[in-house]
Amino acid sequence: MNKKMARLRRARKTRAKIAELKVMRLAVHRTNCHIYAQVYSGCGTAVVAAASTVEAEVRKQQPNGGNVGAAQLIGKLIAERAKAKGVSEVAFDRSGFNYHGRVKALADAAREGGLKF
């Protein structure tokens, strides 16, 4: 089992529990250069809100998308967009990544922005 397969195995457990609860899901994905966040509907089929460091407006504010500052910006942005759609409570899906560094910074910023999880 390689590193990616191990991460996806960890993610599968979390996603199964969230699907069982039928709640909105804030999913995070990170690469070396970027970080992405999406809020999925309770059934898991529709994306309610999304934010990432590849967007042009975000790149103007934060040219490097692979650091903690960019993750904080995306956390605030996803919280703002989710609140605009009427979403206030979500389940946090870290996609098998450790709750540390950029993933933690995004989660903390989303909490400060008004999302509850």
C-alpha cells in the first residue's frame, strides 16, 4: 500500500460516517501548490459552495497557494460562501490528511468565519 492509498483508506472511514449522518460536508483537498475546499449537500451529490487557491481573485491576494496563509484565506472564503447559501453546520472531511498545518489552518479559519463543526 502506498501513501496515497493509505490516505484514501483513512478518508473512506470518515466519509462513510458522514454519509450515514446525512449532514453537509466540508471536504478539503491539498496538493503541494494549492488547497481546495468544497461544501457538499447532505446526499453528497451536489456542491453547494467551493473555494480554492487556483481562483484568480485569490491568486491576487495570495500568490503562493501552498502555505498556511493561503489555507486561512480559503477557510474564510468557504465560510463566507457557505453562509451566503444558508449553510451554517457542516461535518469536516479532512480527506485522510493529518489535522495539522494547512488543514488545521483552513478549519480554524472556517470556524472563525461562522461555520460550526
